[in-house]
Amino acid sequence: MALDVETTGLDTSNDEIIELGMVKFAYLPSGEITHITGIFEAFNEPSVSIPSEIVELTGITDELVAGHKISADDVDSFVADAAIIIAHNAAFDRQFSERYWSTFEHKNWACSATQVEWRKLGFEGSRLTYLLAGCGYFHHSHRAADDCKALLEILSMKPNGGESTALALLLESARKPTIRIWAEQSPFDLRDTLKKRKYRWNDGSDGRPKAWYVDAAEAKQTDELNFLRDEIYQCDVDLLINRITAAQRFSKRV
């Protein structure tokens, strides 16, 4: 199932959902999408006025969402049989969705933006507009259900004339567990070294460690630990390591 949310801003802890779009579809074991089985689209009135930049981006106004509230029962019913939730920036969509509807805490998630190596497949970037342009498509972006439908077009294609659909590549990636390594109490003057290695900073405000961290394939665990011990700490250290599956990935609960 594809999912997209439109919101009043980028803060997943405080901003609010103004539109939810979901498109359920059937697919074969090979990753071939066969048909759409259901479409859900609904507005939600936030507690504050929608910022002007969001109105300009989405076309969603205060008047359009006035009086609307998304039923939790309707959401639960629609997603009940979904094997996996796919979003094009799942860290954003999952964290917003889980705040509103607990049913999403119990689903597997995949990110079509980060779990497919689009550049290696010949695309200029992973943004949905880039992918669509690379396939000769155009759509009205930043409306939830429309973005979901556009995403299905991308997932159904076979990049570079290969045998596998983009959906098959995404599902293969999503099924593989990853690890998250926390470089707690790392030397401050080596922060640029960590950033070059694609470590990200967590400020500790969400209850997780105040530290640099990286997500990597399980097979890379030894290499990553050797890097930290040799170049960052220069000694043996015990590090916090999380094993992450599609059921936890992209959630703040990790």
C-alpha cells in the first residue's frame, strides 16, 4: 500500500496532518503490480491556520479542510490487510502517521526514496518529480492521493530495461534487516569525519541517545565498528547497536 501525508510543516512532533492519501494495490511475487484495490483520501482540520507556504505548495486551504476530521476507524479498516506501507520519505510519513493512528505502529514500512539506488539506475535524484520526469511523466504534486498514484507508476517500471520492477528492488531491500550504531561520546573535533561517513546527529530530545549514529547493512557491521574503534575512539569501546527490521524502520520508537 502506498501512503502520503500533507502537513502544516516539517516538524513530525508538533506540526499537523491536513491530508491523508492511501492507495492499496495487488502485486505478484515477481514485483509486478497488477491493479489498484482501494483508494483513501481525506482532509483533516488542524488546530492552527495552514501556513501560506503550505497553501502555495499544496493548494490546501483552511476553507478546504474546515470541519474535516479523519476517522481512526476508517483508517484502521483500510490498512488492516496491508502487508507493507510504502512512502516516498517514510521517516516523515511514518512518524506523522503513528502520532495520529496507532495501527501504523504494527505495520512493515518501506521508503521508495532511500531504499532504491535510483542514481545507479540512471536517474538524476530520488525526488518523486525527478523520477517521474525520467520516465516522461508529469503530475500535480503535493496532493496525497495523487502522489501515491504517481508513486505506483514509478514502482511498476523496470529501470534500465532490467528484469526487475522498482517495486521488486524496493521489497528486496526492505526485507533485509539493518543495524543502527550509536557513536556516543565521540570526540567533538571528529564530527566532520563522522559526517563524511554519513553519520547523522541526534540531539537526544526524542529520548534516544544524544549522539552521532549511522544505519548500515548487517554485513557492514564489522567494517563500521573497525572504523569507529580505529579512527574515532582509537581504542576498544562498547557501543549501542540496534537491529532494525521493516516493522521498526523509520519510526521514532526505534
